[in-house]
Amino acid sequence: MATPITGAISLSQVNTELGLSSTATISFNDTLYRQLTNQLSGTADLSNARAAASVNSTVTNLNVYSTLFSSSGVSTSYKVLVRSGVTVGATSGNNALVIGQFPSGSSIVINNYGAINAHGGAGGTGGAGSPGGDAIFANYSNQTVTINNQSGAAIRGGGGGGGRGGNGGPGSVLVYQPYNSSNRWEQTAGSINPGNFGRVVRAYFNGALVYNQNFCDNGAPLGNPTGGYYRGSYQGYRNAVDCAGEGGDPESFYVIGANQATAGGTGGSGGRGEGYDGAAAGGSAGSAGGTSAGTGGTGGTGGSYGNSGSTGSTGASGNAGGGSAGSAGGSSGRYLVKGSSSVTLNNSGTVSGGLA
């Protein structure tokens, strides 16, 4: 609620607006009176106390026109005081302070002695971090806005969220199957010697014949691995007929194995950016990968007020490939969005972030 926009005005109404008893002693030279009425120097009077609003305690998502002045239809000079020790904050998706569209020709003065703090950006969970929020939105036509950010006061854009960490690289591990009729390696070698490689080889994996080669005609030795399958421990033999006209060669049996892919670990989430709604946070660690696979990278740290979040760490390499790069951090929020409108910022305090 503000002081009367037009008509009679009294010091008791000023007291009420400042959160004081209506009968409290007050004078034109009192600091709060001058700050509220934007009469910071020279001789103060009562007429300038009209259309004045004081923010006396912490609020969020403040719309000056609709909340403080109840969408007044009068074109005049409006004054807003954000008192020392008071914070105008923002929740996710909102600006901390929105000027609003006043009647054409109006002027609005914001005297900030407190803090106007945007929300922080969320950390990335599936990619890049979210941008930080904007503190003041003042991009409205047909009105003039003056923002006096006083000594010791602050207007802060939110910090960007940290990016998600990259996934760990893939791994590969050799796994031997339990020996049975569906999983075995058969070879004829001319002797019962598990160290020899065969000249006729058949390999069964999960019931399927996955390899079947005869090297009798050219005498070529058989390498290991064969077709992506590996010979394991010796299990026994039997006499068999091998190569036309040759009989009695032992056929040996072995465990069979194959490389199996293992997944890299998932990258950790990025940390949130600093804002009215919370402090900046570090990213979480990535999860471990499977056997011989890489661990996911740590998520990026959220940015402080007015700063971007950091990029997530690259995932660790596995024995079958490298990890992926981390995602980018979110951009910082702006302390003021004014566009092409008539907005003047007189800054004697702290501003953090960008200007748009």
C-alpha cells in the first residue's frame, strides 16, 4: 500500500507507509522521510510524499505497479524505497522486481538501500546448466524510470547453474561362459596339447555355431582370438576324424569366452547457481562405470551472483573408448533488463551480472 496518489496527504499516512505508528514523531528532515519521498537534499516538503511506497520487509517477485500502487490509473511521479536490510528476492522463473506498465507519461524512482537479488540457475541434469535469473525488469514504453542504487546496496543477477558431467568411456571385458553343450570351443590339433591351436575349429556360443573353419588344405595356423571369441581352459578330448583321409586326430574341448561391452558411468549433475533462493553449490560426482569402463565426470560448480556456471568435467576413459565432454554451465543473470526504454541507473553500490 502506498501513500495517496492524489489529494490530501498527512505525516500520519507517511508514518503508516514506513511501518511506524501513525502518531510517531516525524519530520521532513528524518532520513527515512527523505529516502521515501526522494528528497535526498535541499528543503523537503509534504507534497512530494504523495505516490510513495516503502518496502519495509523482505518480499519476492515484486511488481511495483500492481502490488505497491494497486494498478493506479493516474499519470504522476511515483517513488519507491527499498529500505536498508530489506531484500527483494525472486523464486525460480521470476524477476525479483518488475516495474510494470504505468500510465503513459509517468515517472518512477526506485531508491534502493537494500538488496534486489535474482534467483539462481538450476544445475544441469541432462545437459547444460540453466541461466541465472534477472533482478530488475524495466523494459516498458511511455514512462521514465530512475534507479538509484545507493552506497551499500546491491542489485544482483543470479548465478548460472553448473553443467552436467560427461559420461565415462565404454569398457570391454573378456567373459568366459560356463562350459556346456551350448558354450564350448572344439578343435582338432593333431595332438592332445592345450597349448596348440587347432586346424579345424568350431565354436558354439549360447547355442549358436559362431565359428567354423577348416585350415587343413593350406596348413595355416589358427590365431586366438578367432572371430571375436576366445579359447579358455581345457576340458577334455575325444578321437575324431579330421580332414579327408586323416583319422584319429584328437578333438579337444575348451571353455569359450567373448568380449562384452560395459557402459561408462553417468556424469554427475551440475550445482545450482547463487541466488535469493539458495547458495551456489558444487556439482555431484559421476557414477562408476562397469568393469574397465570410465567413471562419469563431476558436474560443474554453480556460479556466484552475476557469474556463469562452470562446465562439467569430462568423463574418464574406459579401455574401449574415451569419455564424453561435460556440458556447459548456464549464463549469469542480468542485474537490469531495460531494452530500449527510458531507464537510468545511478549506481553507488554493487551490481552483479549483465545489462540488457
